Amino acid sequence: MAKKIKRRSAPKARVALKTRAAQKLRAVRKSSPTARKAARSAPRLPLTGIRVVEFTHMVMGPTCGMILGDLGAEVIKVEPPGGDKTRNLIGSGAGFFRVFNRNKKSVTADLSDPKDRARIGALIASADIVSENFRPGALKKHGLDYAALKKKHKRLIYVSHKGFLPGPYEHRVALDEVVQMMAGLAYMTGPPGRPLRAGSSVNDIMGGMFGVIGALAALAEREHTGKGQEVQVGLFENCVLLSAQHMQQYAATGVASPPMPDRINAWGVFDLFDTSDGVQVFLGVVTDTQWSVFGRAFDLGGLAHDPRLATNTLRVQSRSWMLPALRDIIRRHSSTELQAVFEREGLPYAPIVKPEQLFDDPHLLRSGGLADLTLENGETTPVPLLPILLGGRHLTPRMPLAKLGEHDGEV
């Protein structure tokens, strides 16, 4: 696939890639009686009847609304007259809006206009949940903070996604990069002296998930108390949780964890290897039983029965000379051959995959992990779904991606 893309200009390559992926997805769906039957008899979704009004942008807040929408809630996104700025981002932000804003309606409002504020106030009066991720105090000046709204709406659940939970840092501006630097994740990801952010918006996405968890917990509690509450989510605290295992490693051993590229590996074979067809793969052999299976599946020469490699601890201590020998052996095999053997023998294996190759991933295509999303311009694109099944079914896009203000009249 990568070679085909290189022969075309970039825009044509993207169109061709989307077209191929959509065609494959439709072909798989047509060939699946189970998928057709599921579509005809789609049951009520868990959050059907729940109304969410969201004031969000970028990734963290929109992720919360996207998940609630996938679960069946009616999610109404309130956008400024010019629209959520992520609608028009380029470069690394070009996919933000379409990924995190499906299953939502769009209304526009100028919150500085009293008439628009009154209109949005009436909308909030009909809502179960309000979700926001603007800077501290941004909605307070419009009377849309939780302290103001709870006086009128006792059952309202208010999900506030912020950079930091209340404390000394709460007024700082936070980005995914900022908290990754502050909470140890960038230090652990990059090589020594070169902190490196993770290659995706991991904290923003995970923070939105925690917003959903908090909202669901508040909905459950409201069933007993009849009252809503504020749910607060912190991006920094989210990232600290991602670093917690390294914190506790130090607490348990007294030894600080070095960055992942410089760590003392816990397993003898847990590395990247080159293959005869030029593909890079990850192979893992993490138990003594797996080492025996590995030795039986491949001709390791004297390594398989070398007493210096009899246990995982010994293999870890012998990595300096063992890995070069293993690399010479693995390099004789193709990636296809390695995959077949590792799958057959139940050994950890993974090819190194680029994001654009996932459009053609056979598992995602066959399992239903991708579904068509209709964009504002009428085109369709396959998008990854939530990684959960409810009663054996995926949660799919139920409506086209909303145009700016598309639902002003309806709502």
C-alpha cells in the first residue's frame, strides 16, 4: 500500500486510500449475514433518552461527548458562530473533528449575546448532562458554570474537563504535551536526555474517558438521590496515573526507573528484529515455557539448550551476547513465516504498523472494528469504533458528521 501511495500526488493518494478502505469495508459487510441481521434488529442503546449539552473543543471534552453519543445519548454540541476551530485544523490536527465529534448535533450560539444565552439556558434546562473543557472561568462569566446552574437544575450533572484538578496548578494552561512533561510520561518515553511525548493524544483521550466514567457514576447516583453533581477531570492527574507504575517501582525497590529506551528489560527476549524481507517485527519470549517453545519452533543452534540461558533471569543477564545471535537467526526468516510460527505456537508477535495501514487491517475489517462515517460534504470515511462490544454488537455512527449549526432549528 505504501508503494502505491508514493506513485501518486498526496491528495490523490489520500482519496485512493479512503476509497479502497471504504470498498473493502462495504464488501465485508455485504458478505456478513450476522452484520445485516444486527443492523435490522439494533436494540435500544444504553443511554437512549439522556440529553447532553457540550461546550467543548480540541480532544478531551469532545472525546467524552463522542463516547456518550456512541452509547446512545443525544449529544448537542454548542459551537461559536465561527464553529469549533478543530473543524479546520491542518497537519497533525486534521483528523481531530471527524474522530471525536461523531453522533452529535450542532447548534451555534454567541454566548455574549443575551438572546443566545437565553436560548442555551432553555436547552440546558432540558439536559441531563453538561460537559465542558474550556479554561477556568470561561463559562462562569456567562452564568454557565456549575455553581450558577445547580441553583436552577438540581438534577443536572456537570462534567468539567480541566488541565488540573483544584490546587496550586489549577489556573495553569495545560496541553497533552505539558502534562506529559510534568507527570513523567515524556521522560519515560524518550531516550535519556530527550523527553518525548507519546505519538497520540493519550491524555486527552483518556481524560475524556474518565469524564464518561464520572458521568455514568453520577447518573447512577442520581437514581438514588434525585440530585446531580459536578464531575471534575484533570489532565495532569490523568497522566500521573499513567506514571503510577514507575512511581511504585521506585517506592518498592528504592531504584528510580530509567527511561524506557534505556531500561533494564524484565524479559530476555522482548525486542525489535529485522526479517529477510526487510520488515521490522516485535518478538517477545517472556517465560521459560515460551523459551522452550521458541527453541522447538526455530533452529536456535546451541542457544536453545545453553545452560546460561536456562531461566528468564539468566537470559536478561545474557542479553548483550544472546540478542546479536538471535538477530542473525531471525534475519534468515521472512515476516510472513515468523508470523505463522508465532501464531501457531502462541508466542507474542507484532509487525510494526503505520496508522494509515490500519484501513486495510484484516482483523478490523472482518471484526467490524471500522465503520463508515459520512462527513459534512457527503463523503464517507472508515473510522475506528469504541473498543467494546455490547451484547456482541459494535456502537456505530448513527448520523452524518454535523455541519456547523445544522440542528439550530431542530433543537
